[in-house]
Amino acid sequence: MPDTRRVLVVEDHHDLATSIARNLELEGLEVRIAEDGEAGLAMALDWPADLVILDLMLPVLDGFEVLCELRSRGCDAPVLILSARGTEDDRIHGFRLQADQYVTKPFSVLELIERVRSLLRRSRSRDGSSRNGAIRFGKVVVDPLAHTVIRNGQDCQLTPKAFSLLLALAKRQGAVATRADLLREVWGYGPFVLTRTVDSHVAELRRKLEDDPAEPRHILTVWAVGYRFVE
């Protein structure tokens, strides 16, 4: 894997979940475990993963309920159902709820790893972001095609210019953008225009997307130069 991808394992069998996590970590993946459906849903919204491995027979909320809730809240991460329930009805129901793959127990660890690799490769869009070009950072999922921003599973309304500014920063993948660059790209202004509009829109982004706007982790100031975006 070219970088560290996140995998969430929602599985109530502790030993099995731990075994899956260890094997995936050997592949260079960052893995977290949730042992019931409610905890899995909360973790998926709080810690956006690049892939969710989801059991069906879970305490509190079953896997189908978790999957349905994830999709309704705008989570588009690939979901691999891993379950002892393997009837045709179960499979069809899973795919209708937008599961990406369905693996029945017992299973081959090597096959599971290859399926995980395949889903993670497919979830890459042409610009290196997640499926459908989505950009993920912290608790936020940005879909440039649908023009939506989801934070903590809730729709986050941005002004059109703030949304364009976010995309302009994100596409640079950590490189610094000067205020002049952003004024030209987002607002169409020439090089000699003096305005604080970039700063006011950055403040809007931080207020709505950062956990602590006063100590931002993703939309950073580069003093005397401009701003840069860090996932």
C-alpha cells in the first residue's frame, strides 16, 4: 500500500476481530475494532475509514442497520460484509443496502486480504482521493461531485466560495497556496487586488470543519505566505 489506509473492523467475536486486525496491520493498514453495532456506527462517523469490514450478527444494532445508517449519513466508504449468514436473501439485502463485497464465514485470511486490497485500490479516484473523488479528513467527508460536506454524519452547509476554497486547498495535497493564488483561482481577482476575503473564508472553514477553530489541524496558516491543507 502506498500510504496508510484506515480499516474499521466491526465484529463482536473478540479473537476473530483481533486476528483480522493483526493480519491487516501486517499489510501496513491502520485498523480499529468495534465490538457492537452501535459502537461501530459511532466509530465510523468519528473516525472516517477507507474501508469497513462489517459482521451482521452484532449486539445492539445488527450489521444491516449499521450499513443502512452509514449510507443515509453520507458515508461512502467501501463496506465488506463478513458474516456466517450467507443465504441468497442476505446477500441480496446487503447489496441493496450498498455493500461492496460479501464474504461468508469460515473464510480464508489470504482471500480476505486480497479482497481488502482490491476494494482499497478501487476506492481510489483519479486524483488520489477516496471513491467518487471524496476527500476525507478528521470527521469530515467532502464530495466534490455532489457538492456536499458531511461532518460527524451531519450535513454541513458551506457558502459556494468557501466550498471552492476548500477544494483549491485540498487539491494541492499539502503544498502551500498563497493568498494571491487563491484570490485568482477562487475569485478570479488579479495579482494587485488587496482584500481580506481569503482570511474570512478560511475562518468560516475552520469554524465549521475543525474540532477547535483556534487550534486547527487541517487548514493551517503559513505565516507571511498563505495557507495549506493537511488531511
